[in-house]
Amino acid sequence: MKKQNRRDFIVTSAFLSTSLAASAIAPVKQKKNREQFIHHVLFWLKNPASKDDLNKLIDGARELKKIETVRQIHIGLPAAVAPRPVVDSSYSLSLLVYFNDLAGQDTYQVHPIHQEFIKNHSQLWERILVYDSMGV
């Protein structure tokens, strides 16, 4: 084994210190989950003026978070943005559900909590529209 002299030790130490410092400040790159599945549901209430019906639907949607394959959920109302031809603000409630993959969404669809949500709340809406998408 080669004996390390002081100069070699200092050069090696300086190199390692610089490398460690650079890696500490370098942005962490996360691998994109190309299989991430987004389930976006828009609801139009039968009685859009009813705050009670809207609150029931919101409370029911919050229960969907308990499904084990749900990674994140966003429940929203139409935003008060300037009218533009490409913006549809006619819906009553937006539900955005994130899954790791299509299999997670498949589990969600048949899950008892989701089935209970449909059973207990479908009488509140006159129309729903679903947009499902996967990451690219």
C-alpha cells in the first residue's frame, strides 16, 4: 500500500470538500412518476343555489382521502377569474384525485368508501364530467 504524504492528503481532502459542497447546493432531481394518474371530476349540482347541498358534497368528497391508494386530493370551487372563451366556470365543484398509477385508480373506483360516496351523494348532482390523465 502506498504511503500517503501530507500534500496528497490535502489535495484529496480539498477535492472531497469541494465535491460535497457542490452536491449539497446542486438541485435535487427527482425521478418523474410517468405513471402518475390524475382523476378530475367536475360536478354540477341539481340545486346550484343550495349551500347545504354543496357542503354535503364537499364533506363526502373529503372522505375519499381515506382510500389507501389516494395520494393527494384537491376539492375546489370555480375560481373568480376574468371571463374568457376557454374558461368554463359553470360547474359547482371540482374534485382532483392523485394516484401513483392506473392500478391505484382502479382500486379507488371499486373501494367501499367511493361506492358509499356515490350512493349517498349522487342524488345531489345532475351531471358529472370526468377527465382522467397519466403523466408524460
